Amino acid sequence: MNALRPEPGPPERHRRPGPPRLPEPPGLPVLGHLPPWTASPLRLLEAGARTGPVFRLRLWRPALVGYQPEWNRAILSDLATFRSRGSLSGLSPYLAAGIVHTDAPQHRPRRRGLSPHFSARALGSVEDRLAAVAEARRPRRGFEALSWSAALVQDMLNVALFGGALPGSLLSRFLRPLHHRLPTPMLPRPRVFRRLDAAIAAALADPVPDSIAAGLAAAGGARLGGAAEADAVEDLRVALAAGYDTTSHTLAWAAWHLARYPQWRDPQALPLFLDEILRRYPAGWLGSRIAARDSVAAGVPVPAGTLVLYSPYLTHTDPGLWEDPLLIRPERFTAGHPAWSYLPFAAGPRTCLGAHLARLILRTALTPLARGDLAQVSGDPAVTVGITLRPRGPLRLCAR
């Protein structure tokens, strides 16, 4: 049940079969599911989930969507069959590069070279500096959580990745489109990308000690030039973009709910609280792959070339996996969770490289707030969708 079984391809004289006939949510005769996908993709996914554990969507191309652990395991564990290139990540210039866009067999060695610099052990050297940034930006009166978290996460990523060496104005110009509705984050920005790449290359050439850039430069040694330097620049740019809006939106929700649940302000309790916020609001609400060959996933035939989608949002709100999934209950994590049912950072060989960094930033950013009084004032925490999930906002809080 948990394995993908390659099936023999059809004779060349026949056309390759399309995706199997599966249940699908209501759509339009010609436009299919494109209008509801554009207007409210989460509502469309929820309607599809009510038809079965794997369902079909008619978008600009047919797609298969699943959300239960068996499907997640099949799609996320086999890099040779389910590939990133050609999937939805390639539509955004922020993600169509680096380790995110690298497939097998190149993925494993490239990730092996990056992983030590993003590990919990390596990040221990920047924790004090991140704490200093969080304390300096600690709100001491009324504040709006989305703007506060965006500025704080930008500064903390700059410190962790580059030792604070990159100009804040350049970072803001590069990252600002990620807060906008689609299609803004999909538009190419070659000039600002070139300027940022030049700034990252300069940070690698003369790195701030204990930064991730310093670790990559030291690992490259005299060989950090040419293709190796281009790869390092690309990976740091993607890490910056992928870690920014995902972490800042999660932090805004966490601050909002921390104000409502004072019992979770104990710094020792923050890890469980963050586990729950990441479950309830998975920033990466949808992931995609392209089937490189005919296969079977969760008992469903998947022809080569099929767009396959997995949804952490659907997985995390499945009442068959999580009791009262829409409620904030951090204590649920004291008992653990079923395998492949918790995907805030994906899972398997493509688990997000920045998972440790994101958790460190979230915990460090919330610690000053947890030490004082925090109250909700007004706001709209409802989920809205762009490249990532974000609160509709604004979220106004009062800290003392």
C-alpha cells in the first residue's frame, strides 16, 4: 500500500492515457474548475475533499489531488517518480531555482552540501543575535501584527543568512511582492533579482562570521567561484524568499493567538504552541509534482506527465486525522501525530531545508511577547490565499 509500483507503458502506437476518472467537485462545462480555483482555491479543495481521498481537478491541465497520509507518503518520498521541474513552483521566479527546483539525482548531493549549514547545531551560533533583533523590535504598545512580523522576519533572515550585511531597502524591494495577491508574486523582476544576486555574491566573498553565508563560503573554500558560487547565490536567494512570507505570516497568526491563550506564553510551552499554529495555518497550503513515469499512488493509477497535488491544508484539517481540527489545541501534540499527517515543512527527502531556522525565528520572536501582557484589540484572522496562506488582517494587538 505504501509503495509506488511502476507499470509498463502503453504501446507506442497508442496515445498515452490521461488521468483516471475520479470524483471531482462541481465545475463548469468548458472552463472546468479554473473560475473557483481563481476565486477561492481553499473552498474548491474542501469541496473536492468531500468527494473522496483523491479527486480530480480540471484546471489549465488535469490534476490529481490527495491529502491522506498514504498519498502524502507516495508523492513526497519518491523523488525519481514525482519531480519538481514543471510543477507549480516553477511559475514563480522566487521559487523556480535552487534546491527547491532541483530533481533527482542532483537533488541529494546538493541538499547534502546545504543541510549542515541549516541544521539546529549550526544555527546555535546565531541564536543570541536573533534574540537581540527580536528584543529591539519588541512592541511596547499597540501594533499591527502583519507589518510587525514582516519587518522582524526580514531583519532576522538577514542576520541568519548574511550576518545583517544586505541593505534593508534592497531586501524590502525584493520581498515586498510576496505579500501581494496573485499574480503579482509570479511576475519577473530581473533588475532587482540581479541587484540582490550581486549583494549575495558580495556577502559570500566577505562573509560575516557565523552566518549561513559564512558556512557556505568556508565549505566552498577556494572552489567557491563559477558554477559553485552561482549555486550558492541561488540557494541563498531562494532560502530568503521561501523563508520570508511563510514565517512572517505564521508569526502574525501566532502573536494573535498568543494574545488569546495566555496559558501558552510560558517559553517552555512555546514549542507545542507553535506546532499547533503551524498545523492550523500551514503556510505551504499546496504542493505539486509532475509524474515522470506511470505509477500508482495510494492505489490510484498516475500516468506519466500528470500534475499531482498534495495539500497540507486539507491534511491538517481532516477530522479523521485531527480531532476538532479548526480549534487551537496545542496540547494535542503531547501525544504525537500519525506519520505523514503533519506537513508544515513538507516531509521526506524534500522536507524544507529551512525548517529549523523557521522554528528558531518563530520561537525567538515570540519570547519577548510572552514575557509581558498581550491582548487582542481588533482584526480579521481569517485565511486568505496567495503563494502562501496569510491572515486577511489587519491584526491589531496591544503589548505592555
